[in-house]
Amino acid sequence: MVGDIFAKCSNPRKDLYLEAVAAGYGPFFKEMASESGPTVVHEGRPVIMLGSNNYLGLTSDPRVKNAAANAVDKYGSGVTGSRLMNGTLPLHRELEETLLDWLGGDDCLVFTTGYAVNLGVLSTLVGPGDEVFLDSSCHASLADGAKMSSGATTFFRHNSVDSLRKRIRTWRQQSDGGALVAVDTVYSMEGDVAPLREIADVCDEYGARLLVDEAHALGVLGPKGAGYAAATSIKADLVMGTFSKSLASCGGFLIGPSSVLDWFRIACRPFLFTASGVPAALGAALASVRIAIEEDWRREAVQARATQLRSGLRDLGFDAGGDPGSPIVPVHIGNELEAALLWKALLDHGVYTNCALAPAVSVKRAMLRTSVMATHTERHIDDALHIFEVARSSLG
């Protein structure tokens, strides 16, 4: 009997998910019928949005929307080509130069998505005889990039400098190949920050290059929102970021030495073999960068609202995490069914959160991932905290 490649698509977790959807408890693919603001319209009614990465609250800013519209008016709805061929616009160059002015560095390359940046960096740089060292809680794009590479991958315990040092020391005793350490600066699920200074010291000690993923720190942390590496005065070899969080758009970028990025321009497959970002996304990202640099109040507001939410949840007896300054506030539940039930009760009472289940987290560490934006008011958070209390009580 020959195997059927579709056989793997039938499994108990999928069946459980479909049963949950049929019963009205499926937490995924919910439709939002409005802009991604402090409140959104879901199924015809407003709910408080605590599940968005719109940290600076710029997706509905008129300046950002006008910039997107102006880009469409000038360049059309799409570029229908890769960056290598006909897909590079003046907007790309202007955006790259503005990012360098903001974040520093030698050279910058804008990608169509942030996911493609990490996929491209690891699959292009890490070759035979090389090793990439990844935090066990790294973003999927880093893990997938490592899988695509022709080098080897070693994971170290989450945020454990000792674990990293032990693994890289053991490897270095047996190899003189190239080494890359890649970490998120703010982790997307737990909202905790990396011990970046200590990690950089390990890289220096063992001759490894350092890639930092600033996706969830950019715009929120550091001077003028320049990220966590800037906040800790760490100069990483490569810095990546996205436009899909604080910068109210879609896309990603990589900053590093020209000698490296010039190689990527002709050898990085996730950069070369995909269409360029659409003009609207580029225009919106450029406007958002400029606003992020100038409007410090947004950073102050998002951090204040995160502190308010985190403290309020803890006062109510919830296990709320996330490091100070992070816009992400995870609510640890543990049991997947309990997490799904609380998620549904919250939504029914007017708060949207993200229900994080395996494989995004381990099976026994289900959580509700909440996050705040600069345009949330104290009243929004107070109302959300009240709904958390009511939703929990409704479950008995």
C-alpha cells in the first residue's frame, strides 16, 4: 500500500479545533470589520482590542493613510516585479535612507515581509560548516530560516546566557566555522526582553556574529524608539525589523555592513524571488517611521498602558507577565481548554485577546496574549480589567 501525502492532514488536534469552531469556541480567524484601533467592530459590535501589534496606534492616523493613498496615486496598486528587476521604487531608497538615519548602520535593505528577512538572512549566511545558535523561544521565521540553510542549528535555553555559552564553547572546540547567534530583543509571546549585553559578550568571546530581531521593540523601546539594542547601547552585526507592528504597514528591513547586504542583493532567495512590497505599504511605513521618531508621547503612552494592564491583572489574581517597557502582557493559563473558555468569555463581554495554544506555546503553557497601543486610554484599560473579572466569574 502506497502512502498518501494528505494523510498527515487528518489528526486529533485538527479535529479538536474543528469541533471548537462548530461549538463557537474557535479562537482563530475572527473577522474584524473596522480599523485596528483601541476598539474594533466584531460581529456588528465594538470590542476593546487587546490583541493588536499596532503599538503606536498609527494604523488609523490620517498622515499614514494619506501617505499610503498618495503612494498608490503615484505608483499604482502594485509593482509586479522583484526588487532585483523592475520592483524598486524611489520609495524603497527613501525608506532605507530614513531607517539608517534613525537606527544607524552602514547599509539597509527593505524586504516585502519581516518573515522573509529572517528566512533570507539565515538561509543565505549559514552554510556548510557553519552553525546558527537560536534561543528556544525565537520567532518561527528564524527557526525556518535555519531549516532552509545548509548549516547546522543549535538551540539554547530561553534567555540563558550560560546555556548559550556552553553550547557555543563546545561547538567552537570542534569547529572553526562561522557562527551566528540570532535572538529576538522582545519576545512576541512572553513579552520579555533578551539579556542582550551578555549575549553580545559571548559573541565577542567566541567569534560569533549577532543578529537581533527588533520586531516588537522598534518604536517602543530605546531613544526615539530605535529599539532595544539602542536602549542597551549594543551594536549588533545585523539588525532586522518589521513594518507590521509599530510602523502600521507591512514589510521588513535588514541593516548591516554594505559588504554583506550587497551579497544579499544578488544571492538572498527570499529577497530575490518574490514581488516587491506594494506602494501603499511603503508609503505608510515611511510616514510611520517619521512620526515614530518625532512623537515621544506615543512611547510614553504605550508603556503606561502596559503597566496599567499588567498591574491591574496581577491585582485581580491573574498570572500576568511581560517585562517593564514591553507592550506585550501575557496572561498565563496553562490548560488549553481553560484558556479557550476564558478567551470566549472575554470576547462575549467585549474584549478581544489572542489565544495562544500549541504549537505557538507548549501544550501546558496556554496563555492569552494581550498587548496595548498608545491610543488606548486609561478608561479602555479599566474597562478591560473589569471585563476580565466578569468573564472569569462567568466561568464559575
